[in-house]
Amino acid sequence: MPWPVQRNLTLIINEMADAASSAIDTIDEPNRKYLRGYLAWLRIEKQYSGLTVENYARDLGHLFELAAETPLT
């Protein structure tokens, strides 16, 4: 039974990454890792739609651009 769950999880993460890739690609690596994890959490655990996750990615991408070198902790 774990195989279908893992396969669905992988498909959801890939789908989310494709939709949000333009917003995520401009972010530095450490922040990109956290952002991908947060977006995956929104999509999987909160069951937000792909478009909602894409909007979150875009808006958070803008936040990271504005913050520049300021740590967002």
C-alpha cells in the first residue's frame, strides 16, 4: 500500500514545483529549500489547490526579493 501514497506525493510535489518554479528559481538555495517544504505542506497537508500554492509561491518570492539579505526567521 505505501507505493501509491508515495507515488501520489511525488506527483503532487512535482506539480507544485512546476507551477511555482518561476517564483522559486530567483530565491537563494537555503530559503528555496524552506519555501519548497512550506509549499509542499500547503498542497499536501492543507490540501490547497495548485493555483493557491502558485499564488503563495509568487507572493513569498516577492517577499524574499524585498528582504534581500535580511534573514526571515
